[in-house]
Amino acid sequence: ETGVTQSPTHLIKTRGQQVTLRCSSQSGHNTVSWYQQALGQGPQFIFQYYREEENGRGNFPPRFSGLQFPNYSSELNVNALELDDSALYLCASSDPSGRETGELFFGEGSRLTVL
Amino acid sequence: AQSVTQLDSQVPVFEEAPVELRCNYSSSVSVYLFWYVQYPNQGLQLLLKYLSGSTLVESINGFEAEFNKSQTSFHLRKPSVHISDTAEYFCAVSESSGSARQLTFGSGTQLTVLP
């Protein structure tokens, strides 16, 4: 069984640029969530996708956007990067029962550094 | 919105000693509770969860956590720790966000097991 995979693992961008992060969900999981984990902090909920639509969002500005594809994979896009966007971005997937309880399976993350 | 408090940011303990990592959450309504572990430069792995039933839940590697509704706590314990238990531990509570359920995480506790 393949777990959640994310790419790229590391990347460096400059302020004002745009970035796209990618995620493949675990087999059988139809819901994808994205979290931002700043250094020394717990993960913060960005948004969740189900049936290719955003169905929940945390306290993040509109320049954070996403997509979910028919195969349940997902992208996180961040426009107009700011220094504070430097963080580990975690993708997590859940199966139908996990969607009811909130139980998530996480990928290894994409570490974004904004200079 | 829920909040999760992990009272200890760092817990050093000697190998084979017992440990307790404390977690309190804000809501007294029905909740789902989780402990995740994060090893350096990795994503989060589910350690154990409370969904319903017995208030004492156990993991396969010797950790246990007890759900205490009156004290809104979900403390994590292990009677004898190993060097390999050194990691960051996050407590999380599941709550509704629109039609989604999101996890709200604490700020984490760094457990360091000393030889």
C-alpha cells in the first residue's frame, strides 16, 4: 500500500514568486488536507479537498489555493510569496471513515524556504 | 474553535524511565483525540487515537493515553522509554470546519531520551 507522497521535498523561492506543491494521496483515500508547519510549531490547517472541491478552510489568505484531481491527487499553490510562508507544508489524506473522525495520514512534507 | 495546550515544550528523560506528556483541549463537547509523532525531517505519524469506548487507548509500541472528559485532558504515557522514542509529539483534536473535519494541533512536546 503506497502512502502519501509529496513533491518536491525541498525548494527555495524568493519573495513575490509563486510555488506549486504536489501530493498523491494514499490508496483508497478520497479526501486531501493541507497543513502549514512553521519551525517549532504545530501544523496549522490550510484547507481540505473532497470530490475536487474545497470543503473547509483555515485562517489563510486567498493567495493560498488548491486543486484536487479525479485520481484524488492534489496541488497547493501559493502566490506572492512572503518570508513568513517559509515552512514545512504537509499533505494528508483520509479515507471515508477518517473523513468523519478527522484521522489523517501525512506525507513527509515539502520544505519551502522564501528568501 | 478548539485549542490544544501542551504544557511542556521539552521533556528530557533517562532511558527506561517513565514519561508523561500532557495535553489539554478546550471543548467539553464530544471530541475525537489524537497523538502524532514526528521524527526529524519527517512527516507526522499517527501514534494513537480516541474515538469512543474505553477511555484508555494503547499503541503498538507501548504508549498509552487516557481520555479524561471532566478534565478535558488526553495525556500520553509510557512506563519505560527507549532512545528511539526521541521525537516531537503532537496532541490534536478534531473539529468541524464547514463540511470538513480538521485537526487542531498543540505546539508539540520534544521528548529527548538520554542514555
